[in-house]
Amino acid sequence: MTDIPPAVSPPPGPEIIDALAAVIASRQGADPATSYTAKLFARGRGKIVQKFGEEAFEVGVAALVESPEQVVAESADVLYHLMVLWADVGVTPDRVWAELARRFGTSGIDEKAARKK
């Protein structure tokens, strides 16, 4: 999935997102021959979107016909590819967290209705 050496990986928890975002950002412009992430960036946004879509679909399939462990594995893949897409677009995780915080406590029905204005 990524090129992070195991000894450098943070412990499981929400801080992994910021650590992974930093590694992903560092791969922009890197040699595609040495990094899968750099290879995705080199292939362009269309390929990144395609990979994200494929992984999202695989999460859905896993939820329907596979084990919870497979849902976990596919979810990690979809999060990674989403984060590559964020980096390509110029979005950082803190901006997504701020948007989630803004919406917190708002009914999903109300939030969707507000978007239509």
C-alpha cells in the first residue's frame, strides 16, 4: 500500500492519518520507480480516482460476502487511496476534520437539505 518502513510507523490510532498524510505528501514528485505512491501521482488524477473507486467498491463487496477482517483490509486501502487523492487535490486531513466537526450534531437530513441551497 505505502512505502513506510515498519520501524517508523506510528501506533494504531487516529494519529496514523497525519503520519500517513505526511508520507504521501513527501512522495509527490518522487521517483515512480521507487514508490507506489509516487507512481500514482505520476499517472495523474484520473488514475488516482480510478484506484479510489475500485477500492471503495471492494469495501462494499467485502461487506456483503467476505469476513470482517477483509472489510478492515479493504477499508485501509480505500483510506490510503482517498488520502492520495486529497494530496493530489491539495486537501489536508485537518480540513476534512474541520468539516466533520462543523457538521457534528446536525441531522444528516438537515445537512443534505442545506447543501441544495
